[in-house]
Amino acid sequence: MTEVERLSAWAQTHVGRVRDHNEDAFLLDADLQLYAVADGMGGHAAGEVASQLTLETVSNVVRAGHERSAAFKTAPDSREAKREVLRLLEEAVQAACTVVFDAGRTDEAKRGMGTTLCALLVVGRQAFIAHVGDSRIYLVRGDKTHQLTQDHTLQNELLKRGRLSAEEIGRVKQRNALTRAIGVYASVDVDTLDLDILPGDRILLCSDGLYGYLKKGELASILEGPAADAPQRLIALANQRGGHDNITVLVISAGAVGASSEQGDLIKLKLQTLQGVPIFRFLNYQELVKVASLTELRHFVADEVIFNEGDEGEELFVVLSGGVRVTKGEQTLVEFGQGEHFGEMALIDREPRSASVSAVDDTRLLVMKRADFFHIIKHERDMAVKLLWQFLGVLTERLRSTSHELGKAKGQLALEDLLALDDTDLEEAL
């Protein structure tokens, strides 16, 4: 496995054209491979204090927990080791929240100060993200740009919950108010995510002073130029278009390092395949990445049994390559190929498997366990709504198909009964 030994990163911050002081801050630690942007808020330079305290605390906690990230680097396929790195980042953010909150309580002039934070820690070829507020992280992969964080703002919450349309939200005066920030309270909910880094990936961390001026689809083309000059180019663009806020930009380039070409192709295939599965059809890229990180890849050879009728089920299977056959007794019921899924009822109940499944040929399957599915349902409200709605759609379609087949079978049996009657019985039946 090729690992990311050293990424290249560049950062710059600017006060903008309107503000008289800069409350933004950034962290670029090449040794830890820890990168972050914070956008402070509060009067009398309190925002500047909050952002700096947050970055210092996050850095100290991640450094102190280095053995946890080192354990993942030596065992990158360990689900528990991966969860430990995410927990480390979350603990670092929570520690920062407590530090900023306590600092605000001891100084009346700084009471209520807070900050946003988007942080990215690279371990091996994996990136781990922690996010609070409305600073953002973007991934530019090929010619596509993906937003990896979702803003914790009133506007975003109203839009996600369908309370207001995109046209109506413009009339809300406090639409950009934060619904989460570090330091305003003693603790805060932290969004976390992990994803593989591929060769050629470029990652942007920035404050809202930049992305508020970006036009849809232009980031990828801007980052096509020399990455070292990207922060300066982006800040100049934001100032040219208004510069009404502080502007902070941190650009990370994977260059030619990252997963091997074969691994990169597999990662892309996993995401493309999951996107085609009806249950996951309406997930955005960030949500698909989260689902992909919770799946396990399993290999089966031709005729190898995946599970038997009567086995207790707890997993959903998605065919990544190859194919499987579903049998009951000696009869083959159906075959599934690339992109199709089976076993989804096991995510909901613990009933025994109603049929047996085996591999047709060399086959790779993505596997999601019930416990991981329930974790999403419990902790990711927006994803839960999408998944459960689509799950209902899949079950409805299966029920319609079953009803149709039963109707056909019933008609066929009735016809066979008629054909079996002699002339006298037929006249009486008619």
C-alpha cells in the first residue's frame, strides 16, 4: 500500500477590504499533518482569541494522542483503529470548546466569544475531518468539486427541513446565524468524517469570507493552476468581488501520492456502485463517503456460499463485481450482478434468511452491518430520512412485484384447472 508520506500545503489569511482586524486563523502542521481553519466571533478582539485558543488546543490534544493515530497507520484496515482517530479529533474539538468557554467566563469582555472550525488530520492515506460552524472543506477530485462539510447555520437548517425555499430564505435577516460554534457553550456537537486520499486530490479549507464569493463550478478550474499560488489567487478573487469579511484559505495537494492506482480505482468504484443502489440514491457525496467508510469489502470464489437459508442475518450486501445466485432448495430464484443488492431486510429484523446465496464466479461484495446502519439512523438525522424513505420505496416495489407474480400464478393455476376439466365439467363450470 502506498501511503501519503508528505502532503504539500499552503495557507494565507487576509483581513479583507471592510473589517479593521482579522479574527480568522489557520493551522498548518506538516509534522502532524494536521490542518485547520477557524473563524472567530465576538467583540473587542474576542473572536481572534477564540480562534487562536481553539487551534492551539486542538493541536495539543492531537499531538498528545499521537499513539492513537499511529495505531491506525500500522493497522489501516482496523475499524476500531479508525474510530479511535475520529474520537481523538472529536475530543480535541470538545477540549477546545471547554477552553474557549472557560476563557469567556473569566473575562467579561470576552463572554460569549466563539469560533467555527474545520480541521483535517491525515494518517497514512486516510483523511479525518472534524467540523463545527460554517467554515468549509472542499474536495476537488478530477474535474469535480465536492463539499465535504455542511454549514451549521439557520439558513441551512431551514432549507434541509423544508421550512423555507431557496427563494424565501433570502428574506430571513438572521439566515447566516450559526446554530453551532465552539466556545459559546461548554460543549458542542461535532461532525466527523473520514475518506481515502487519492493521487491528484486537492483539498480546500476556508472561511466564509472566501466561499461566499465563489461561483458554482469554478473552484476546480481555479485550483488547476500551481497549488502554491492558490491561496493568494483565491484571496485576491474574494477581495475583487467585495472582501466584506476576513478571508482564510488553506490548500492541500496530494500530488502523485496517495492510494495506488488500483486502490484508487476500487475507491471510485465503491462510491459509484453505492450511488446506484436505490437505498443510497439520494445521498450527497459527503454522505456516500460516510456510508462507504462503514462498509466492508469481502471476496468470494465461484460457488462459495455467502449465507444459507435459515441463517440469522445482520448484513446488507451490494455486488461490487461478479455475481451471485439466490436459491431455495434446488431451485434458482434469481441472480444479481454488479450494482445490485440483497439481504436488506436483515438491517431491520433478525428473521432467518429466507433463501441461500452463493457466488456465481469470483465476486466482491460491499457489506453493511445492522449496527452501522442503526448508527446512521440514530446520529445522522438527514441521512436517516433519506435512507428510510428509500428503504420504504424498495420494500414497496418488492411488494408490488410479489403481488404481480402471485396474480400471474393464480391466473395460471385457474387456466390449468379449466384445461383439466372434461366437456361435461367444462359446460357446468361455464
